[in-house]
Amino acid sequence: MKSCSTLAKPAQLAVFFLAILISAGCNKPENTASPSKPKIALIMKSLANEFFSTMAEGAKKHQAANAGAYDLIVNGIKNETDLAEQVNVVEQMVAQQVNAIVIAPADSKALVPALKRAKDAGILVVNIDNKLDADVLKQANLTVPFVGPDNRAGARKVGEALAKQLKAGDAVAIIEGLPTAYNGQQRRLGFEDAMKAGGMNIVTVQSGNWEMDKANNVASAILSEHGNLKAILCANDNMALGVVAAIQAAAKTGQVLVVGFDNIGAIKPMLADGRVIATADQHADQLAVFGIEAALKILKGEAPPGDQTTAVDLVTK
């Protein structure tokens, strides 16, 4: 008959090795694992607008060149006015627990409640392109850094370039973007600054909702109503494309001058042949990158949240 001490040896050995493993685990150095990469969501307006598709490509190239630094989720909406869809995208990004949202809001006021919920969920929010409304942010007790151009100054430059080809008293029209969008408001004001300084007569200001087809219809009606019109100032190049088509359909090419804003690729041939006099380049391929880089610095604690003004340059033939 085997002794009890012999039977106990396997159990004793198991306890001995378990104690060694526990001891080794307790003495393991802390923080040896690499921290996970931050996940950044870029939320833009309509990707049907070349400006935002260019913005998306710029962001993707930056992430590819910095793949070890962060992950990127790129989102867009169907059209410039689909506010409900953009709110829905924000909610989706909150559900996915991204670390930061870099957003070009379709509306300066309507997106604030959704972004407040994102901030309350611990997500950093950085605002690009279209600045959120300061009063609505204050009411929501929300602070969001803005990274983007001075739209009023940029539009004023464009308007001043146009004014050099007009004379005091000339009739001009302005086709603005969404009236509730801060950048649209600022561009309209910049155009007005330049036209008033030059003594031009602003006969009408109407919204084209940032969209080519809408601007085409608006311009057609303006051209029909104001036979002496000398120029149309468009708050983005997408609308300028529609306006150029309306002028051509009215057989007034060369008689009614056009300016835009954004310097998209499709406008360049029109700058070359004079169908468009001037536009402004706010560097779409870099604008989201500026926002992403600001978010990364804030997440690392390298920079406090704060506004950052980016370049906007006049572009002519």
C-alpha cells in the first residue's frame, strides 16, 4: 500500500508552481503594454461637393502617413442640408466610442446638442470649416475649439478683386450658402464689405443652399429680373458652377461676372477663360488635417483647446 506522503507530492508540486506563477504576475512591471491608438472621426458635409471630397482625401493621406499614430473614420452626408443625417452620424460615432470628432457642421446651431452629448460621453470635439454659433455653445455650456479660415476676410479679398472690374453704381447680386451656417454668413458679409466699399449696388441676396442646381435656378430668376446685372458673387464654387451655366443659358457670358469661394478643381478652367473672375483657396486638402493634428495634440495633453486661424488665399487668373 502506497504511503499518504507519496500521494500528496503531485498536489504539493501544483501548489508550489502556482505560487511561483502568481508571484511572477505580481512582480510584472506596470504599463509595459503600448497604449491603443486614438480613433478620430472626421464628419463632413456633402461629399458630392468637390471641396469635401478633397478634404476627405487629404485626411486619408495624412492618416496613411501616420498610421501608427491614429485611426481614422471618414463620414459625409448626402447633401448640404441633411442636418438629421449629420446628427445621426455624430450619434453613431459616440456609440463607436471614438476618442475625437473633427466636424464641419452643416448648421452652426442645429449640431450643438448632438456635440454636447458627444462631449458628455468623454469625446473631444474639434470644429472645422463652419464655426459653431457662439451663443448656442454658451447656452449649452459647451466649449469647442475652432480650426479654420477667416471667411469674412477671404470673401472680402474675392469681392475686392471683382470690384476692380466694376464701377460705382453697378448692380450686383449675392448668392449665399445656408443662412444658418456661420461660414455662409461671414462670406456674405465679406462680399458686402467689398461691394459697399466699391460703391456697387447690391440688388438682391438669396440663398443657393451651397448647391449647384439650387444656385442655377436662383441665378436664372435673378438674371431675368435684373437685366442690368453686372456680377454675381457666390459663397462657394459649387454654386458658382450653377451660376456660370445660368449665365450661359441666358446668353450673357462675359456680360455678367462671377466669383466664388473654395478653389475646387472644376472651377480652374473657368478662371482660365474668364467665366469666373476670382475665388478663395482655404486649402481643402489640409483643412481637416489641421483639425486632426489639433485633436491629436489635445488628446496627448500637448496643447490646450483653443481656436486656430488657418490660411485663405485669393486665386485669380
